[in-house]
Amino acid sequence: MNPAVRLLLNIGRFAAACAISFLFFIGISMLHAMIDVGQKTNNKSQAAHKVLMEMVRKPPEEEQKKAMPKVRKITQSSDEDKTLKNQLTMKLVPDLAVDAGVGGDDAAAAVVQVDKSQDLQAEVFEEGETDERPIPLETTPVAYPLEARERGVEGTLVVFFIIGHDGKVKSIDVQKSPSPIITREAKRTIARWRFKPGKKKGIPVNVRAKKEIVFVLQK
């Protein structure tokens, strides 16, 4: 073989060997780098997972005990329980027994009587419409005012007023008067009058009464 050709072959073999060696070392380095990157990524993921676990970790039992509020248990003796039950029972007892099982017809009749009394006492009856007329207990006469006499005022006073079921005068309505002076005196006096109230079916009721007073100067 020609020495020149042999030299070229040797050079080519040497170059190929160098190239293979270079590629081999480069491949190993890249493989190591990839492995390192993977390990670092895995380590970071594990660290993040650990931190997350630490954040959601429940507090120790001692901390839970400190956080829990203290509850004091209160006990009552049997006597105190009975007293409390009796108080509650008394509060739940109605004033009127309207149940047929408690009181029966008597309780129902009592309720009807109360309602009837309230209805009658809400009405105003005229004189003569009641079973019993009002009886005067304290009816001071209406005075003839000095000022009216000095002015020579004469005439008839006509006044209507309501005698309440409690015997007191509730309202006064002067229909006719010879002078405002007499009107004022009449209202002031009649407002203090007291009566034994009139009755309807045995129940005290309001009665509308009328009063006429004649004022005449003596000559």
C-alpha cells in the first residue's frame, strides 16, 4: 500500500476516534445535567408539599385545649328542680278556664258573662232604658254666679251629661244657657257630681242624663 494512502487512513481513524470520544463525553455530561435538574425539581416539589402540610397541620392537643372555652357545669338539687317546675306551671295557668275539660260549663258561662258585661258597659243608655236608674250620691247645686246676677242675667240652663258605670260624670254637653258665665259654673259643678250607677240586667252601665236649671233674680 502506498505510504500516503496509509497516512490518510490513519489520520481518518484518529479523527473518528476523537469525534466518538468527544460525543461520548458530551452525552455523559448532558445526562448528568438532566439527572441533576430532575433531582432539584423533585426536591423543590417535596419542599413545597412539606410547607403546605405544615400550613394545614392541626394544632397540638395542648393548643386545642387552651383554645377551647371553659364550661362550668351547673347542677341543681331535686328540690330546686321541683320549685322551678312549679313556677313554670304557675306561669302557664290561664286566668280563665275556658276548656270544657277544666271548669266545664261554669267556666264558659263566666267568659260569656264577662264579654256581655264589657258590651253593656261600652254602650250609653238613655234614662228609662235601664232596669235601675242612677241614684244621686253627691250633687252640689249649681250656684248662681254673682257676676251673672249683677248683670241681671236670667234664663234656663239645659245640660246633658253621661253618668259612667263607675258613677262618675264622664262628659257634659250644655244645650242651652243664658250666659257663658253660668255655663262655666255649671260644668265646674256637675263634673264633681257622683251617682250610684244605673244597671242593665244587673250590670252597671253608662246612662245619659238631662238637667234643667232656671236662674231667676229675686225681686
